Amino acid sequence: MGALDGLGALVTGGGSGIGEGCALALARDGASVTICGRTADKLEAAAERLRSVVDRGAEIRTIVADVTKEEDVQAAVAAAAKPEGRLDAVVASAGGSLHMGPLVLADLEAVRATFELNMIGTFLTLKHSAPELAATRGSFIGISSHVGIQSERFLGAYASAKAGLDQLLRVAADELGPSGVRVNSVRPGIIATELMAAITAGGPVLDSYHRNIPLGRVGTADDVAALVRFLAGPESSFVTGQCIGIDGGQTLRSGADFSPFAEPLYRDQPGWALVDPPDADA
């Protein structure tokens, strides 16, 4: 792969996990990277880790920003474009689920917050970075999820938000193509990050993942970062409007079973019988 020397990048949710891995891949190849997130201490710790392993002279900067707040996103984009005066790649990695459980028992605010973080946050990041990316004929990459196209019971809010994110970016690719901006998303499967530690530590949910992943293993942040690096660089100059899976082949089979997490939380609520009816002979 060609180096990214002299290029500028912004990674939202860059303080840990997939976002930090993407920032590392870009910086290792020469890009100056700005990472943003909601917690200053977490960002600075991630920046120090990145600086300790990047030896190409790339600059690592941080800015505190909540991607659900438009003024924060505007400030983050402006910070990432300076001092070089250019922004060549944006990775919208900020995301997560604020609800796990049956949709019929879901708290409205948790569902709304899940959509705000994943879909609206990506929308705002795209909206404000597009003019900068048009100036450099740059690349926008959204971090989606395999659950955007594959049902996993009890992750309905998160899955729907990621499905919306994918379609949002497909339309954006169509609209921004005349400006030379490439827009794609990637759909990771289960990735060994701190957010997934309760699953990757072992147990029936992890077992259900392994049964449904042809390659037979959990992914890593480096796996995702390598694909993001390709989409950010000149090697992918004719790739846009794509939603690319990186899940070990899980979408060939079935989603994982989150019942062991959901049942203890919800089984005593009347609505649980709608998703797990009692045995008719009991």
C-alpha cells in the first residue's frame, strides 16, 4: 500500500477499540490524525499509545466532541483540517448500543439515544466534513455492523440504527460522487474490544458466535483497521457506495444468540412472554 504522508484524517470514537485501531493504521502510514470522543482523559491516553508506536512523524491530535451535538462536530472537523489545511479521510467510528433486550420492552429514551449516537452522529460528521473532503477528493468511511443486515434478537435498536447508517451513506455516495468524495461503510462482526469483553471472555453467547462464523474466530480492531486504511487511501479510488462486511463470514449463517444476557434482565416482566412464551404444557 502507498503511504499516506501529508494527508489529514479525523476519527470519531478514536479513544478506544475500532476507532483507535483505525487511527493507528492511518498514522502508521503517514497521515496526521485527529481523534475525537467525549472524554478528554480517554482521548489523551489513546493519543499517547498511538504516539508511542507511530514512527513516521505523523501528528496525533485530540479534541473532545460529542458527535450527537452539531457544534461539537463542526469544531472537530475544523480542528482536524488544521494546521495542514486539508482533510483527506474521515472515519465515523463513534457508536454503540444503549439498549439490549426485547423491542416491546425497550425504553424510548434508550432507543432514541442509540439512533442519535449511531445514525445522527454519522450524519452530522458527514454533513460537516463533506466540504473539506470535496476539496481533497477524499474518503468518508462509516463503521456499521453486520447486524444491520442480519437479525440478532434483542439488538433491534442498534441493528436498525446501523441499517439506517448504511443507507444514509449509500445515498451520500450517490450525491457526493460528482465532487469526487468517496463514501463507504464497513460492517464488522464481533470484534475483540473492551466493549465486547463480556462476550469475548467466554460463555454461551460467544459459543453461538463461533458456531456461525466460518473462519471460527473473533475479529480484531486491526482486521477492521486494515480495511478502513484501504478505503481511506488511493488504492480504493474507484470504490464508493459500498457496505463491506468484515465478519469472518458470519452473514453466511446466522446471528448470535443474546438470550443469556436478555433473559435474566427481562424474564420477570409480562412482555417477556411475547418473545419467549411459556411452555403450553407447563
